[in-house]
Amino acid sequence: MITHRFTAGAKATLLDWYPGTTLDMDEAARARKLTKFGSAKYVYRTETMAELRGFLERRIADRLPEARVLYWT
């Protein structure tokens, strides 16, 4: 599973394409991480990531008890 993340360039493009979006892209509410190429991306903070992961893993386990989450970022 991959959570929503964005770069400054991606944010500008999305806001241009979808000016009325309600997608939360507030850098102040996110953690800033550097990519392996040195550019910045904005990801959910640790607490939010833990909450999201717990919620999604519980829902998956409820509906697909044999399933395993192999990737989370």
C-alpha cells in the first residue's frame, strides 16, 4: 500500500488540473522527506501513518483474512 505523497511540482500540476480539489496538500501538515535524488517530498507524519496503517490492516483482515500486507509506505 502506498499513501498519498507529493512534491512541489506535483502539487502545482494537480492544483492546475483540478483547481477545486479537496485533496489535502498542506506542506505544514506533512513531514518533509528527501528522495534519493535530493528533492523534497511531503508525506504523512508518523502518527498519521500509524493510524492509517492500523485502520487499513484491520479492514483488510476483516474482509480478506488470509491476505498479508507486503509493502507499506
